[in-house]
Amino acid sequence: MIEWHIQSRAHACQVSGRQFTDGETYHTVLRDTKSGFERMDLCAEAFRESGGEILARPGIVSHWKGTYEAPPPVPPEAIRKDDAESLLRRLVENREERHAAATYILAVMLERKRILRVKAQSRDSGRRVFLYEHPKSGDLFTIVDPDLQLEQLEQVQHDVAHLLEHGLPAGEAPEVTTETAAVPTEEPFNPPSEITTLAPV
């Protein structure tokens, strides 16, 4: 079974080794391998030269273009309750199966607010696996659909609200160093009947 994880955008072309500059267009190629999803970030020049060969490799899932944004200076640590995005990052890093439903619901909430975008989806062991991108940071989130039933939603919404209010227990919260962006307080979640994926660029 594919595990949840986050893949950060590279800060340099993975073919030429050249550092990306702020505002530069880059290409991301996503490939499904035996060990999981593998991403490759390339500058436009490298993609023009090698893109055809790379896209011809087996297991290619998706390809899209993005605009590189240089990371801002790291702000001083602030004590605050988890917002939806930072909580999602903590849950994905924690990889606790009992939080699978809350993780999925948070991803859908962030998709609805246009903070995350679905870039690809596949199936693993009969379950849907979504690849969400955070357009600002370029991070990719692997999220497994827990196939929630209607009667489970009320409890999951309660769990999400509790986690947003109180965060993960101290023993469960890993140290997260990935850059995050502030997200407004969430309104109650109304589950979609289906998630619409975005076509690759």
C-alpha cells in the first residue's frame, strides 16, 4: 500500500543542476515506481532537450508546468493552534492510519479553498490515491481515499474540528520543517460526492 507522504519541490533543475530563479517556469514530471511516486523538477531548457525522452519512460503519471517562488525567510517560531494546512502536514508526516479519514477531509477542504490542487490520481490495492500539489510551495501530498461511508462523516467532521482546535497530542506531533502558508479558520465541511481532478498541463 502506498503510504502518505510529502515531496518538496526541488530548488534546482534535476537535470542541469542550475538553481531556479524566482518567477521562473519549471516542469514537474511524476512517475509511479515500485517504491512509490517519484517527482522530477526540470528547468525549461532541460525539458526542451530531454523532456521527450523522460516522458517516454514507463510509469509516467502526469506532467505539468509551474512557476518557481523563492522561499521566504523563515519567520520566528509562533505559538498558535494548527490551521488546516499545517495540521495536514503533521498528519501526513505522522502516518497514523487512525487519522486517514481526517487527513483526506483536510485535503478536500484545502482543495475547495484552492490551496491544494489535484494533479493526478491512481489506484493502489483497490483504493484511490490522490496527488495534491501546493502551488505556492510546489510540495506534493500523497493522500489515500479512505472510502468514507455517509454514516461515518459526522464523526470524522468532529475529529477534524477537534484536531484543528487542539492539534495533535504532544506525543504524536512530529517536528515539521516544511514551509507552510497561513490558512483561514475553516467553515464546517460538507463532503463532495466526487472529487474533480485537474487535467495535467
